Amino acid sequence: MTARPHLVHADGPAFQGSAIIGGGFISVIAQAPDGTLIAGGDTEGLFRSTDSGVTWAPQNQGLPPTAYNVAALLSRNGTWYAAVGMGGTGGIAVSTDDGLTWTTYLHAKSGSPPTFDGGNLPGLNGQPRATGNLLAADTTYLYAASFGHGLQRWPLNAASLGSGWQCAALCTDDLNALALDASGDAYVSIISRAGASKGIDEVTGIHGTKAGTKSISASKGISAGVQD
């Protein structure tokens, strides 16, 4: 792909187009420590760049067409994770060769990866897409903010991403953002099926068998309308 011309402002930085060309939206992007960039869209799957975003190449080997809706990306210790799919067809894709090839594990039954919307929210009422900070990891678990399955976790020492998933908290809720803090707590944004914000919850004890949850939106001065 050919790089687009630079756009330069006399008093500011120089910019140029990303050179990603495809239909739909490019919704998420992440970078590995080695500099590799992976971007994901809502219809075109994954794109990869190894030259600081000057050129990109589609990198969908191992990603079925039903998983071309990419909702989140995470790079951790040489492994890439992608939340993929739309609604009930969603799941997790993983790459251990720096994003060149992917293995996809779709939601099937209890213990399998959760689902992510990856496109417009149910009802198609023009609400924001559920994309962005949906994956996080610590030294023990990979966590996923899912649609309809709450905060899910998967042990990083498990053999396959296709099984071993457990609900840590809010097991029937639709989540659209996730963050971990240094003390091991999680913070999640909860939305309704129609796309309305239901506020932010703090989740404690996410490593244990019984996590605690409390709403912090009002007490911490956070607007109930925060979406991410």
C-alpha cells in the first residue's frame, strides 16, 4: 500500500494517512513492545504494520469471516489477543507469531470464550460501538468485558483459550470497558441492551471465588453517562 501525503502545520507535528484501506470502521489499535501495530475494524478483520504505520497488510489467516468484527486488541508477553465477532458469533482470537496468523475460539458453551458485540449495539439505535478496552491481563488471568456474560477470566497457564473461562462478576451484564489497577481490582463500565450507560462498578477479589462489586459512579463524581 502506498503512503498518503504528509499534512503539515507550520507550528505543529507532521501527520500522514495510515494507509489502511477497507470498508467499515477501523475501531481499535494496539502496539506490541517490538513495535508491531495491529488494527481491527468492524467488517474487515485485522491489519498489521511493522513500519510505524506507514504501510499495512490484511492479516486474517485463521480468522473466519464471522469473526471479522474486531472489538478489542491486547498484546502481552509476545502473544496477541483479539476480541472478535458480533453477538453470538463472537469469541477470542490469539496469535503467537506477532500477528501473522491467528487461531480463533468462538463461544459455544459454558467455559468457552464469551461474546463481544463488535458492531452497533442491539437495536441499532445509533449508540456507540462496544469496542476498545475490553481485554486486560495480570500475571494470572486474561480478563474480558463481555456482552451478556459479565466480567470473564481465563487462566494464562491453561492449555487452550477454547475452555476454562469463568465469570468473575456481573455474570449477566453487558460491559463495554475494562481496566485493572495495581491492587488487583477491576473497573468496568456497564450498559443496557439498548446502549444506555448504567455507570461504573469497582470489582474486588477478581482472583477469588467470590468477587465483590460496588457502584462508584455517584460516590466518586463520575458521570453516569460515561461510556468508556
